[in-house]
Amino acid sequence: MPAQFHRFAPRALLSLFAFSVLAWPLSPAQARLTDVEPVTLAPKDVHQETLKTLTKSLRLGHYRKLRLDDEFSSRLFDAYIDQLDNNRIYFLASDIEAFETWRYRFDDAIDESDLKPAFEIFNRFQQRRSERLQYLLGRIEEGLDSLDFDRDEQLATDRSSAPWVNTEAEMDDLWRKRLKSTVLNFRLSDKDTDETAEVLSKRYTNQLQRLAQTNSDDAFQVYANALTSLYGPHTQYYSPRRSENFNIDMRLSLEGIGAVLSSEYENTKIVRLIPAGPAEKSGQLHPSDIIVGVAQGDDGEMVDVIGWRLDEVVQLIRGPKETIVRLAVQPAGAEANATREVRIVRNEIKLEEQAAQKELIEINHEGRTHKLGIISIPTFYVDFNALREGDPDYRSTTKDVEKMLQELQAEGIEGLIIDLRGNGGGALREAVELAGLFIPQGPVVQIKDSSGRVRVEFDHDPKHYEIPLAVMVNRLSASASEIFAGAIKDYNRGLVLGSQTFGKGTVQVMQPLGFGDLKMTRAKFYRISGDSTQHKGVYPHIEMPSLYDPEEVGESSADEALPWDQVKPVPHLSFPGFDHLLAPLDRAHQERISHEPDFAALVERISYVRERQRQHLPLKEAAMRQLREEDEQWQLEWENRRRAAKQEPLVESLSEIEEEPQSSGHREIDLSKDALLREGTHMLLDLMQMARTDSGCVTASNASTPPPC
């Protein structure tokens, strides 16, 4: 199945830092018992000192200014409870009622470096977490046959706004349903009762063993991250044990699969794929997929990692280059245990593999063949070491793109598309210098720091390339991508196409605290128009269909995201505007895609996926089987409708689709497989054609200073 049709139903992005859900020390044998007295965790002196340093650093250095008062205390109380039990499946209503005595006292406790309320709540959470795991193990020992799969009942998929459970009996019933849902998914995957009991017993026992590994540092980290979360989703505390960045990130020397992971409830979720990394190249992993198992080599045992801490999962996934890791993956939006296995060869992520790529394409548009250049930029990169050493041949996005552009122009291209879809950002200087390739010298972006001072980043080189331009973006285009796209739009320099960008318009720094580190937001980006890229991102001139729902993906979906606002615009020269051509451009676009099979299929899938998002899962086996059969039948019919419209061979089963060769990832420039990019070329050619018949207000000027429209 083409990558652009992958089913995507993500939840709101959580912190990349895992919070602990550990409990008091228990041996594996004791874990089966119900009468175990918990060992109460207590704060250390170093935690109290770190709390002082952390709150002072936030007060003096963070972009968002918050008062430490009763309102702050109440919000911190809610955030802390949410960090521990977001889905409201552990704490009882009586627990929350008891905790309420602290709601308006956290501010006073912080002033006094008193961590007693934080640890009291954490210790109760440990107790409830352990009780639930022991309940599950007890039910498994009683026998899974006692679960009634003919009973017509449901399980809520999201309890984050549900009332707190009142009694132990009600909590037991909730967890009976959770266990029943898990077992049902095993049954639908043709696992027998004994095999299911063995897998689940091992899973929950392992989780209890992991609960035994907690210490007071873990408790402090959860509380500290609840506090930092009030300042925004990109402000986090890293304890000493986790200060090493255990996310699989963009560092070129890293040996792994090239994916950024986060913790969501008891799951390990893929946040994004690193350009040119093994995961992206496989074409088999996608944002919001859930990793439920990890195995080493081609024949290693698959280790169930549900309920594991994020750093432990990452350690399993990481390994020497050229070695094999196998992942059991639950696709985004799929029911639990609807998993597939993905085989990946670990490798280093090299700069040259992340570099921009170009392609000269010939496309028939309204009876004529046109040459266009396409440059795909997966990230904004620069070899800072070579740059600092004065190496004139240092690699950078701008240098590479300029060389490619010159080569494409020598081959006679009429227009250029810069593809920034999925580009999560990178070096700010490269976004500024890349914009400078297409505009006369002038301002590109504004940056406002925590004290309110605004500075402007300029392109000082008057040289620029005069070629019709379009920029492709999507919801995963973030940070530096948004700066470039925003500048192109504000200068009227080109057509921005796709969907609303991510909205990551903030700057973070790392600050050592003595005991761990603090990542915090110090500044915000603003376009030269004065509009912030934060929260809202950049809207395209013409919007295309997208599987990414802005309500679920992007900065605006994150809790406590800094708001959109404005500063004063910066005076700048501008290319002639073409707003008056957007309506006819959109009409031509809509007419063309109405006959385009891939677009029709994409719109149909988006509608189906959003309609089928379920608030409740049926726990009756017959009903669940019917839902799965309906989903599989719809997907098969949908695929064959798409294939028939394109005069491609039909398939008889979904397994035939899964067996088809995987692509090398979304960076491949192939118009036959990329309906959005294909349509982007037609829209650019439409604009070029309309410009030739217009009053001269659209084409790029041949003068160094564009004339007024």
C-alpha cells in the first residue's frame, strides 16, 4: 500500500521523557501475594535542592512567566495526577478526595522545598498500581475461561475525562473488562487460552518486577515533570540517570533504527522517524505506531515490552550497526494485538543520507510537456565542525540546494518545487540562508526572547534565483521548515501547498541543574509579517487532503502549548502578490483531482478512518469479529477500487498487499507513487500559465528589486 494511504489515528503527543510508574520492592514470588506492606519512598536532600534550582531557573529564564500562587498550585495538582493516572484507572475517588487537601498548598510547599505532598501521592499511586497488577495475575490464575465473551458489554477507549472510580468492586470490574479486552484480541489473533495466559502472566509479572526497581529519584522526576509541563510541552526535567538522551535522535554517530519514541500510558509510541534512518527506509513504521515487542537477531525471542520504562525499551532497540532488531508493532489506530513484525538492520544515520535530493521530471500539462525540478529536503543540516574549522567545502542544506538548483537550471527547468513534507526542522541559519536563495537581501525571521527583546535574522546576500517556485508542506513540517515556508509566503515569492504545518515556533536550551538537567523554552519565532509560527504554524495558499488531523497532531494538540501571538511586522521588499489568482488556481485544482483516483481514495480513507474512531470497544466476541471483518472487507474493497481506477491488477486478499515490496521511504521522488507531489507540479504550472496572461503581478522579477504590483 502506498505510504500516503497509511492509516493514521494518533493521540496527542506526550513528553519524550518517560515518567516512572514503579512501586515498592517485591520479589517475583511476593508479587503474587496480596498482603504486602509497601516501602514508603521519601525525598532526599538533593531533591529539595534541585527543586529550588529548577523553580528559580524557570522563573528567571523561561519564556512563559508564571506566578507561584494558588492558581499555579491547583494546576500543578491536576497535572501531577494526570502524569500518574491520565486514564483514571488506578486512583479511587477516595484517593483524589484525600489528595485535595494539597491542591492549594503546592506553591507553599515549593517555597519551602517540601516534597512531602508529591511523595505522598506517588506512594499511593505505587500501591494502586501494584494492586491492579496483582488483581490481573489473580484472575489469570483463576483461569481465563471464566471470562464471558458472549456477554454484551463495552470498554471505554479513553477515560481521561471519566469520573473517578468509587469503590474497589467497581475498580475490579473495570480491570476485568480491560483484561477481557486484551484476551479477546489474543483470541481474534487465533491464540489459544493457555498460550494467552502464559504471555499475559509473564507480562504482568515482569511489570511487577520492574515496579520493584523504583527509587526516590523516579518519584522526584515525575513530580518535576508535572511542574515543568505547566510551562509548555517542550520544557522537561531530566534526572541524572536519564540525562543521556535515551531517545533515538538525529545525532549522526547514533547506532539504532532512527526513530524518536515517547511513553503513552503503558506503551512505547513512535513520535517521528529520522530522515534517512533505517526505520524510515524500511517503509514499515509510521508516527503513532506502538512498539509492543523487541527481539534481537533473526531468531531471538520476542520480548514483550508493554509496561516497560521508555529508557529500557530504547536500550533493547539500540545496538551495534549492521545488527538486526525485530519489532512487534501495533499500527496506529489498530486494536491491541493486531500486530505485525518489522525487521530492521541497525545503522548509523549519516549526513549524506539526510542530505537534499533532486530530480528533474517531465510532466504533461494541458497538452504540453514541461520540465520541472524537485528538491526534497528532509532536514535542515550543516556540518558545524567543518564550518568552525574554516573548511570551505563544509556540507550544508543551502550549499547543496544551490548546487542542485544550478544543475537543474542547466538542464532547462521551467519551475522548481521545494518539498518540505515531514521535515521536522534543524539548523536555523540554514532556513535563513535557504530563503536567501530565492529573495533579495532582507529579513527572514524574528526571534523574541524571554525578556521581550526582538531580534531579526537577515539574509545579506542580494543574489537570488529567479525561478517560479512552489513549496510543499504538511502537518509534520516543523520549526525551520515553517520559517522557510513562512518567509516564502510573506515575500509572495512562491506558492505554498499542502496542509497546515506543525506549529513548533519555540526555541529550547539545556541548562545543567547539578542533579540532572532542565530543557526549557527561551524564545519564540515570528514571521516578518509579525505572525508567530507557534501553535498555528503556516497555512498553505491551497490546502490538500491530509491523514494528519490537526486536532490530534501538531503543537496545538499538546497540553500547555504556548499561544499564537504577534509582534510588529518588519518592513521588507515584496514580490508582486497573487492572491487574486488563488481562487482560479483552487478551481483548477479541484477539477483535476475530481478525476484523480489516488486523491479520491485518499479522501475516502480519511473520511472512513475518522468515522470509525471508536469511543468504546465491544467486549462481545461476535461483535468484535464483525467489526474486524467489516474493516478488513472495506480496506480490501477500497484498495481494489483504487487499483481499478488506475487500471492496476486487483488483489484477492489484504495479505497480497502486505507481501508487496516496500518502498525505501517517503524521501523517494516518484510522481507515480506520490499523488500530492504530482498535483503540486500541476498547480505550479497553472500559476505559471496564469501569470503569463495576468498583468505581470506574479512572475518573479528580473530586477534585483521587484516592482510594485
